[in-house]
Amino acid sequence: MNDDEIIARAVALLEARIRNTEIISNNNDAKTYLRLKLGHLEREVFAVLLLDTKHRVLHYEEIFYGTIDRANVYPREIVKAALAKNAAAIILAHNHPSGVAEPSQTDLVITQRVKEAMGLIDVRVLDHIVVTRGTTVSMTERGLL
């Protein structure tokens, strides 16, 4: 089994575990899942976990694709995704192919813009997780959200 097959199997197991739990009570499963989904990618990808009222995962969606160091993010598209799945809350995520998971100033601005847009439709932004191949940074845990 090669690395890609191992990662795919790990993602499948985590997806089953996340979907079968009643609620995401802490970020560890979400961070591990998102790191496996996004951490190995060579270009920046912005994704969202759409959650129901009990914070169960309704859907994972990669919404924006970029280059090695940026992806254009439009809050309108995230709002559309949340409405389409009738989400009550979301967790934002994107990767940093550079290997440095520290949120940039642009990441903070985008997070605030998305949070404001989601507030207009009563959908909570629970976290924005920046991932690399080996690590994750939770903006909520850092007090940035």
C-alpha cells in the first residue's frame, strides 16, 4: 500500500467515525480529518465542514482552489453551500502548502468576512483550521475567532 492509499484509507475511517458520532465535541477529530484531506496538497485549497444543529457533519466541500500560496475566497459561495445543506454551523479550513500553518493577516480578514456573512443567515462559524502535512492551527484555540 502506498502513501496515497494509506491516507485515503485513514480519511475513510475518520469520515465514518465523524459521521457516526453524535457531535464534534472537540476539534481533534476535525483537525485530523482536515489535515489528512488537505495537508498533502501542493496548491492551496479552501474547504468547509457543514454541520447540523448538533454539530454532526452534514458535508465536506472543497470550495476554492488556488496556487501554491493563495486561493481567492468569496463568502457568497460559502453562504450558498451552507444554505444548500441547511447547515447550522461550519468549520472553515485551508491548507498552507509551504508547510507553515500560521494564519496570515489575509486568513484573519477572510475569516472575519465569512463570519459576518454567515451571521446574516444565522450560521455559526465554529473554527477556521489551517493545515499542513504535519500540523494544524485552530483559530478558535488561538483566540482569533
